[in-house]
Amino acid sequence: MPEDEKDFKKPEEVKDDSRPYGIFADSRGQLMNKLHFYRNLPHIRDAIVIVSNKTPKDYIRYLKERDYSYVVAGEEEIDFKTALVKLGERFGFKRLISDSGSILNGVLINEGIPSKLSLLIYPEIAGENYRKLFENVTVSMEFELLKTECKENGIIHCLYSVQKQKN
């Protein structure tokens, strides 16, 4: 889907809009010329991008030209703890929900960021050609089960609180 004129402006604010923002970690500019797809998703207000100081300048220019909000956190790679503080200060966010891939899940776990873990368990086995839920996790964590809930089609939702990160 190519960009059109409206993709160069922030969406208009809607009073009492309860939709979340989509926050995208993209320090290498991989979403360049693709970010408008996410901006136009009906279930998010707009896209906000987290970048580092080493993010390509042409990508920063792309974000500015299209009026995307972005936060710079980290030198070479994104420093997620700093990014979350900046997002809270700038946008008033008090909670961040990560619906991400296995690599970012692993980074967030390794940095000790989550206070809760929400898992959906599906009644199927994906097999060896699929990514793991958490990749490159180097720490151990203990969790306390807060609740379980059976969803349709045999899906189970488990909510845990993080008790402590173990060394």
C-alpha cells in the first residue's frame, strides 16, 4: 500500500479516544516507507518510534517529514529502560503492553522490565521451524500466577506477576 497525502500528517486527535498508541522499536530504520501501514491500523491512535543515536539520519528525516513522534534512547542500540521513562514523561504512559516477537520479548526480560507476564496458551504445537516465545534470554525469573481464564477454542490465558529476577 503506497503512502498518500494523509500519511504525512498525524491523525487528528479524537476526544476520549481509548485506543492505544503503537510503539515501534526501530533503530535501523527498517520501517522506512512502511510505517504508514501501522499508522493506518484502526486499532491504534498513531505510531510512535523508538530509535537510538546511531539510527540513520535519512530515517530520522523520514519520521520528521511525516510528523511521527519518536524517542531517542541509547547509543548504538535502544536502551529500553530509558525509552520507557521518556515515553512516560513525554506522553504520560503509565503502562506498556508488549505484543512483540521473540527477540524483543527476550530483550525486555533480560533488562528486567516487565512487572507482569500475560501468556496465551494455544492447543497446538508449532514445531521446530517456528520461533520461540523468548529468544536469547540470559536471566532467570520467578513468577506468581495471578489468574487463569479459559478462552474460546481451548485457549488459556495466564496472568503472572514477576516476583524477582534471579542471578
